[in-house]
Amino acid sequence: MSVRAWPTELRFSKSKRALGVAFDDGAAFSIPYKTLRLESPSAEVQGHGSGPKPPPPVISDDLGVEKADPVGRYAVRIFFTDGHSSGLFTWAYLRELGEKQAAG
């Protein structure tokens, strides 16, 4: 994985319920909204410190994205239709999620 790869496109597809992300090294991925929500880097989803990870949230099949805001030059905050918005998805984390999704 190229740590220095920058995203060249973030495309939120309402019909596919997925985020398409392309990087400047040519890699491109489609990450379902449900995966993004389940893997949110927020403490609410990942847990606090070294404690146990909380149970995964129950996520509706019709989960959507209301909006997304850039955070500096390193991340995006995604606002999901279920009200969750506390996770900051760094470019490296989106790349990691995309690679996991592509691997199956």
C-alpha cells in the first residue's frame, strides 16, 4: 500500500449505496456505506483505548449518506442518515478499507 497516495476522487453513489474512491496511483475502490458505518474509526464504534470493542451497531439496509465534509487535507467526515458522524476517515484508512473490500 502506498502511504503517500492521495485521493483524486470521492464519489458518493446513492443508487449503489457506496463510496467510490480513486487514488493518484491508479487504485480505485467501491466501499459500501454499510461497511463504512460498521468500520467507522469513531470511539463509539471502535471502543475507547485498550478496552473491548463494543458490539457492532445495527445498520439498516437503506443506510445513506447525507453529506461529507473535508477535514484538513487528510480526512473526510461522513454524515450518515442514521445520525452517526463522529468518525474521521483518513485517506490511509479509506485505502485500507478499499483494499479489504477488494480482497473479499
